[in-house]
Amino acid sequence: MTARRNTPAGVLTYAEQRALEIGITIAGDSSVILLDEPTAGMSRSETESAVELIRSVSQGRTLVIVEHDMGVVFNLADRISVLVYGAIIATDAPARIRAEH
Amino acid sequence: MLELDDVHAYYGKSHILQGISFRVGEGEIVSLLGRNGAGRSTTVKTIMGEVPAVGSIRFKGERIDGLKPHQIARRGLGYVPEDREIFPGLTVRENLLLGMKSGATAPDAGRSTIPSSSFRCCASAPIRPAACFPAASSRC
């Protein structure tokens, strides 16, 4: 984003705008960040970039991520909670969730 | 760091969250997984005070359920909703400065910096009131 600091945000790509949204939130020095579908609507390559961005901004922070992309979830999360009809039916490490559910 | 205990939430008469309990430790990344309508987004909206919570939500040991969203944000919880909008007429840098302003706890919150190298363009920028930006009074 550094090279585009003086660019109007409206001309950024969709993925860049989503990245900027994350930047706006971390700019507030939040210690916990809740991300709702951070990769929705992104291509595979954009999703990979977003995952790297999320990983970099997670340093020193706590994240709660709502995400539909299983690859993103299993790539990023330390723990996963599975919700069904408003109730959590399982909470565990990604490997155990993958194996048991 | 963040703890939900038997949290329920409703949209009108619809009982959406039916006793959610989970804990997020400091530095952890926790993902909420489920199909559309399972209550994932409602859970984060409830944490942020956008949906009234029945039950206990604690952040750093203190109850935050019942607080307004801006009060929760000031305690250090940041939220990136799925349908959030940026200010398209402002530059990238100006958008980031608005984020800094929203996270400040005092008008003279000093020279807080943006910590991520991905957004280094604002690393040395001081906090300024949103009113400093000509287009900030309305979404363009």
C-alpha cells in the first residue's frame, strides 16, 4: 500500500480495498480484531495475498475470523469453533477438526 | 483475552445464538466455521455490541456486554465487517488516518503509529481530527 498512499481509495481494486479496511482497523491499535469474511469475493491469488496480510497483521494481536474458505481457515487458525444453528458443536485445533468432522 | 459464556442473541423473535461459549487467548487466531445462517457473523456483531447479547462477554476480564459499539471499540476491539465501506474520495493515507482517529482514546492521543509494515505509509503520521479532512464529513 505504501506506493499507493496518495491514491484515492475508490480506484483501488476490490482486494486492495479489503486490505485497506483491515489497515484502517489495525490503525486504531486494537489488540483484538474481528474479521468477517475477509476473503469473500476474492480470486485465489488475491486470497493468498490476503492470508499473508492477515498473518502479518496478526503479530502481537488476537484475531477472530469468520471465513467461508476452508483453506484460509485451516491455514491461519490456531483453533476452530464449528457453529451449527447458533450453537458451537466443536472447538479444537484445525488438524483435529479436519480429522473428526 | 476474550471470553463468551452462554451468549444468546435474537433478531426479533428469532433465536439466533443459542448459548455460545468460547475463549480466545492472547495472540491466538480463532476461526468461526459454519454454513450461512449458522450465526458466525451474528457472533462477532454481538461481541461488538451491534446485536444485544444475553449472557456474559468479557474482554481482558471485564464485562463488555451491554456496552455500545464505540465503547467496545475504545477498549481495544477492532471489527472489519463483511460489508464495511471505505471513503473512496479520500486517499489511502487519509483513510488510514481516520482509522487511527477512531482508535484513539483521547483527543490528544499523541503520535500513535500504525504498526504493520504493510501500511508503513502512515508510520510517522500524527493523529489528526477527522474534521481536518475536507471530505470526511460525508461519504463520497
